[in-house]
Amino acid sequence: MRSRSHSVATLACRPRFPLGSAAVVRRTARALISLGLAVLLCLPGCGFTPGESQGTPSHDTATAEATSHLTFRTDEKLQQHFKKHGWETGCDTAEEYLAAANSVIANPDSLHKLQAEDGDDLYFLESTGEFVVVSPAGYIRTYYLTDRDYFDRQ
């Protein structure tokens, strides 16, 4: 089983091109919102009190808190997809599976496009083969590994 770690650093929004098309503006806005949510979600969970010296929280804890802002429509859907694809994505728990899917969505290196037939947002991280589908309502539909050809055909 492949171990996968996702870094909070992947949430950083690094402009790769000037703003122009609506798709680019939408993707940039999503990345900025993800980064803001990551900061807001991490601060209360880190247990940090201003004025105290504290070490860095564990990597897995910070990642799960920082990236779990999109969810599946129901917990049952999350559990179904985790059982089906968790092993291939290297996730040991449904929470890790959810956090990993959110990391792909927030990663500025992920390719993104809108599926014409039903309006789903598709995200593909070519370096790892990770693929995430998000419904127009903002729910994660699925997360699994595939190849670039599959992403291009969607």
C-alpha cells in the first residue's frame, strides 16, 4: 500500500498566469478561499495560545483540519467511496481520504475543467494521477487515481 502525505504548503496560492478568463478567475478564487479556510480551520485546532511557545502540529492532523472543507453529500457516500478507492489512494481512513481529495482541489498544480454535460468540476493532479469530481452544489462526488487521457476525455 502506498503511503501518501499531503502538505498544508500545497494550499498556498501561487499565481501561475495572469488573471483573464472566467475559468482562471474562478480557480484562483477557489484557491484563495481554500487557503483562507485552511488558516481558519487550523488555528482553533492547533491549541496555540498567543504568547506561548509551541511546536508545529503533526503533519497529518494539520492536513486533515486544513483541507476538510468540502465533503461528500452524506457520510454514507464518503464511506462507500473510501471503501471502493481508499486502498488505491493510499488512505487508511475515510478522514484521510476526504483530506487528500481536498488537497487535490486546493493544489494550484491540479488541472481543472468544467464537465459540459452536468456541470461537475474536475480536478486532476498529473504528477500523482489523483482525480476528483465536485458537483455543482459543491459536494465531492468521488476521488481516485487515473491517467491524463481519462481526464482529457471527460
